[in-house]
Amino acid sequence: MNLEDIIKETKTYYCLECGKCTAVCPVSRYNSNFSPRLMLERALMGYRDELIHDRELFSCLACYACSKLCPSDVDYPVFTQKVRNLASGEGEHGDCAHSGTLHSLMKLMSRSDIRQRRLDWLDGCRTSEKSEVLYFVGCAPYFQPVFEDIEVSPVNIARNSIKILNALGIEPMVLPNERCCGHDLLWTGDVETFKKLAQLNAQMIKESGARKIVFSCPEGYRTFKIDYPQYVELDCELMHITELLAQNLATLSLRAKLSNPEVKRVTYQDPCRLGRHLGIYEPPREIIKAIPGIELTEMEHSGDESICCGTSAWTNCNSYSKDIRVERLLEAKATGAEVLVTSCPKCQIHFKCAMVDKSAQKGSDIEMKVMDIATLVTDALGGKSSE
Amino acid sequence: MSFEPKIVGFLCNWCSYRGADLAGTARMKCAPNVRIIRVMCSGRVEPAFIFKAFQLGADGVLVLGCHPGDCHYAEGNYKTIRRMALLEKMLSQLGIEADRVRLDWVSASEGDRFVSIVDDMTEKVRALGSFTKDSDEEKHG
């Protein structure tokens, strides 16, 4: 696909140059070299090389704050995704965080002959060999060793999500050789490897006979829901764990099972993939409100105005990303909440990282507990959460 | 044709690379399967390098540094030891056998030790077979 096709497909030519995108962009606020409007203008004026070799091309978070405001409905994140694919063909790939370890892992998983041993954390969770419901774990087992030292435990999110399913009377299947959903590779321009991962996942899911897939990671959910249909066929109902829980709050006696936890005041960070990408704002809030004794306070920017956690796809994580996180953490602190609840493991990782990194300058100003909603609910269900 | 494993070797500049050099100048016989990349310190070897090697078609990765206590940068190799623990977890999750990655120590005077480590590792990886079982996998020389 060349630049002209991308412009046509994403209707970039409707751009009015109003600049609302740049005004609302969390990256542009700190990084004056990055401007969505400028990127679009370059594309429209035919400055192809300037566009694809700009290192800021990989700074976009795909948080959709811009497109929500765009009067012409230009889909800037998808435009970026496609231009990145073009750029990756010419050797551009952004600055990979963690020296590209995580990207290499994803690429290794795209091999069909990999035999993973990724489920040794399942203790205390009931799963079954055959079930209508499949729980898509995501990359948690691989994030675990990398982020343990900043006190984030992604496998606990997975563990607690399965415990919630168990509490709902579901013993889900988990795939022993599940692959990365490919989100990060798709958004860094590696469509080829993304396709391989999608095909491998789709094939395994088909063979498993699952009818419904539950996610605890918003990125996986988005990727399956919006991106996979363009490449693979998958005839399954897809659900985020918060949607499933919110549905069952009314029908099941879950509400009665929830007990008063130790936390009193929480605030909620909308992950971009769950919020602006998929429009899921209410289910997590309904769940939090359903837990007796917990008060939900909203940050200055919440819902579709919420601010991204500052990095996407493990790319171009820099001081600007940290600034975005600090700003968001200050907002969270200003609500007076004790806990920042989120429903995305990456949000949690990014906020914790900022706290560790900026502790010398900001210290207790941004120090606060960050918790996944699955952990909050499992705590409320009887204090048997994995922490 | 029998399977010849491709092993990427990260050797530290100050001890292990000199050890390998000594083995060469002394004309010791050594398996030709290790492709050596010289790094300034074994502490320079990030987990990312090792995954990248496998991603690009290596069958094994050998990391050699100065003996603990001998590091030219005082404690670079201790950092490598700590990193390896993290790495082992991820490797086993990915289904990469433990014998495919080896961290060991070779000093500048230990040409014979270098040879024995390389020969031993080559045999172990040969026994495990190719890491790339896919026929459609891109081949990287």
C-alpha cells in the first residue's frame, strides 16, 4: 500500500487543518516535535520521506483522543498504523523499549513450531480441558519476569480473572500454546508477523471449539474485535471481563457475594483500548460501584476524555511518556483516592514505572497504589486474590 | 548431511575473546559452530540480544565473560549472572531448552577451556537438533 492509498482509505483528505488533534494530543503537549496535524499535512502535501523517516512517527499512542474530536472524522491512529507499515518496509521501527526484548518474544511466538510452557502460574485457578468459554491470557506470563522488580504482577491479573470466572461458575479453557495477539507488532508496522500470529491463534481457537472468548487485556480484546476480522475468520463471541462481570451483577448473586474491602476511595483509569477504541466506559464503573464500601471518584479527565498512560506498543517510551504519566498520576492523586484502578496490565506497568523512575523528583506526590479491576473484585469476593 | 548447529557466541573483550584468540594462535582444534561477536563486557549482553539471535535463526547462544571477580569493569559479569535468572524463566516459557543457552567464564589464558566449552556446547545443541523446525522459516546465514 502506498501513501496515496493510505490517504484514500483513511479519508485523510478531509482534514481541515483545524489542529484540534494536536491540541488534544497528550504527546504533543510535552513533545513539541510531534504533531498529528503536521503528520497529516506532510502526507497530503506529498512529503513522503519526511513523513516516514520522522522518528516521531512512532510517538503516537493510538489513544484516539484526536479522532474523537476530529470534525472530519479522520482516523489518525489507523493512518499512523498504515504509515508505520510503510515505514517498516524501509527499516524504520521506532525506539523499542526494553531493547526490543518484548518485540523479539512476539516474533518468536509467530513460529508455528514453538512449544511454549506458559501456564505454570495456574495454581489456585480452576480451568477445564473442554469448555464453551476460553480465557485469553495474553502476554502476562512473559511480562512477569520483566516487571516483577517494579512490583507489578501481570500473572496475578490473569489468575484473578480466572478466579472471577470461577466465581461466576465458569471453568474456562486456556490455550497452552497461545500466541501473542500481535497488537504491538501491528501498531509498530510489522503486519506480516501480525498476520502469522493471528492465523495461529485463530486456528488454535477453532480447534478448541470455544464459543466465547474472555479477555482481561484491552489490547488483546481490541485486536481480536477490530483487527482480526480483516485477516482471519473467527466465529466467537468476544468479551472483556468487565463486560461479563457487569452483565452478571444483575443476573447472578455476585453482588451479594461482594464484601467490604480494605480500600475506601478509588478512581478509575480508562484504558484507551477499552474506552475510546471500543466504547466500554460503564461496565467497569458499575462493577466498582457494586462493591459495598467503595466510593468511586472521577479524575478531571475521565471517560472519553481520559488521558493515556503514555506509551503504546513498547515503542518510543521516553521522558515525554513519563511526563504524561506524572500528569495523570497527579490527577489521580487530586481525587483523594487511595487506589488507582485500571483494567489494563500495561497501564499498571506504565504508572508503576513512572513512580519508580520519578521517585527522586516527585516522590509521594505521585506515589499511589495501582490495582487491576480483576484484583479489586477478587479481593471483594473473599480476599483470596493473588497479590 | 548431518545437522550443524549455528551458535552465536558473545565474548567479552578482555578475557574470553583473548582466550578464544589464544586457542586460535595455539592451533587448538575446535568445533567451528560458534559465530563470535565481541562485546566489551558480558554485562553488555542484554536478554534482547539472546532472543534476537533465536529469532534470526540461531540454534544456541553462548555467553562468555571473565571469571567472577576478574571483570575488567569490576562487576559487569555479576550483572550478567543476575540477568540470566530472569532470562531462563522466559526461555523456558517459550519452550527453548536450557541447554541452548550457556553462560560460562573463560580467562585470557584459558584457550583450552574455551575449546572444551565450545565443543561441549556444540554437542549438546547438536543432540537437541535445530531450533528452527519450520520449513518455511526464513533462513539467515
